[in-house]
Amino acid sequence: MEKFSQFRDRGSGIAPFLPIPAQPSGYQLPLRVFLFFFRLPLFIFVCFTYFAILQWFPIGSLGKKASLWCILGVPSIWWIDLQIDGVRKGSLSRQQQARLPGPGSIIASSFTSPIDAVYLAAIFDPIFTASYPNTRQVEHISLLQAILRSFAQPRVSPSPGTRMVDVSTLLQKYPNRPIVTFPECTTTNSRGILPLSHSLLGAPAQTKIFPVSLRYTPVDVVTPLPGTYLSFLWTLLSRPTHCIRVRIAESVVSGAGAGMSQVSKGMKQETVESLEAAITPAEKALLDNVGESLARLGRVKRVGLGVKEKQDFVRMWTKTRRTW
């Protein structure tokens, strides 16, 4: 891996894009093969049933959550370790409204695996968005698109023709649901937190932003490389169980710097990008606060590598190795 040393963070030495080596199956190989082929048709069935049929029916939030828990149940993602900053065990029910993301709030989630989106949808029934590094606007996406994003090529900017919206617009349009952002903009191997997108700065003043960290045991269900569908399915379906460790930080309240999109209407695109790239000290402090919270929750460090560096890493990786 020495040839990829340039993609290690200079300060910490962390390489956030390297895939996690799979643990040898050893004597468990027959069991893992059996589990994979037993679960695969069930997994395809429950996924197809939900995404092709049930999500279009008026089954309500509870019905959708139950269907998504079935998807998580097939690969035995059962043992959920949940901790919330400032909440003692046994007292969550008395503080739920203040300590958990809810309608009108924003979830700033870590981004390492397709399971991230499914779990967040099963718990919070949110609206999903895709972020890009230097714009305050986001792309409104579906749950399925959020899942597929974890296998997608990293992008510094949206594709031509992509409809971008303000976070404030989505909060007004969906007042009864939280908004999920993945501010790192691309997946990592869960060993570091990338620089955060400016999309969090598009939130209206006094909006609660909840940093949420999702980590997995075993950790090899992460997808830092694009296109690794088969290896992910093998790892997901062949292991007896998976554990999610969920950490939710205290909310960070956004300031009054959300008016950029209103100011920039009618300007040339280059001017808009330069304005969005310039952030105030208060806005930088907000991003730092969220980034530090994500790093603390995940027990990792923030790194200086971003989407552009991951693009370069993927190009070098695909020249020398095959992914599946």
C-alpha cells in the first residue's frame, strides 16, 4: 500500500479511502457460503417488495419503518448500540423531543456504508439529500438514491441538469420530517472525518443540526470504493450478525448565514460559486463544531483529504487493482 501513501492525511497518517481488508473465513467458510445463498433470495425479495411496491402505497410512516427493519433483519443487523449526548440510560423517554432529531431539524450523518441510509430511514423517516463540497444547496434524493450514492463515483460538483435546492426550502416543504445530509459528500472507511460541505450553512437561523455517527462491527461492511456491490453483498449476507454503534451529539444551532442563496439569485455561476466558497468565521465555527462532534462520536480524527483527493485515489486504485 506504499504507492497510496500520498492519500494519507499528513497530520494523522490516516488513509480514509483504503478498503478494509476482509477477515479470512477459515473454518467458517461453509457456514458463510450457506448463509449467503440462503439470505440472498430473501434479501432480494424484501428489497424489491419495498422499493418497487410498498414505498408507493399509503402504508404510513410506521409501515415504511417496519418494512425497512425487515430489510435490516435479513442480514441480522439487530444489535443496535445507541448513545445520546447528555442523556443518561433510562431517561431518554423524558427528553426525547429535545435530544433526538425531529421535524424541522437537520441530521449531519457520517457516510461509510449503504446501511447508513436504511438505518436512518427506519428510525427517523427523513428526507435525504446529497451534498457537494463548495455549494450551500443540496440535491433532493430518494432513499434508494441515497443507498446507491454509497457505491457511486465521488463528485466535486453536481452533474449538468441536476436540480439543486436550498435546505431551507426542503424544511418548509416537509415540515413534519427531518432532513438528512451527508456533509462529507462521499464515503470513507470510517477511520476519519473528511472536510464538511457548505450545505449545512444553507440551514435557516436557529435550526437544530444533529451530528450522527454510525459505525459497524465488523467494520468491513463499509464501501469507501465505488462499485463494490458484490463484495458488499458477500460481506453483508455471509456474516452471522452485524452490530451498529449509533452516537447522536447534542444539537448545533445554525446562525444567520443562510441568506446566501437569496443574495446570489440572478448572478453568474462563477460569481455564485466564489460567494459560496467564502464563509464567515461564524460559519466556519459551525462546520468545525459539527466536524469535531462527528470525529468525537466516531472516535476518529478529522483529515484534510476531501472529494478531489478521493477522485485521484480511485483513478490510481482502478489502474492497479480490480474491485468487485
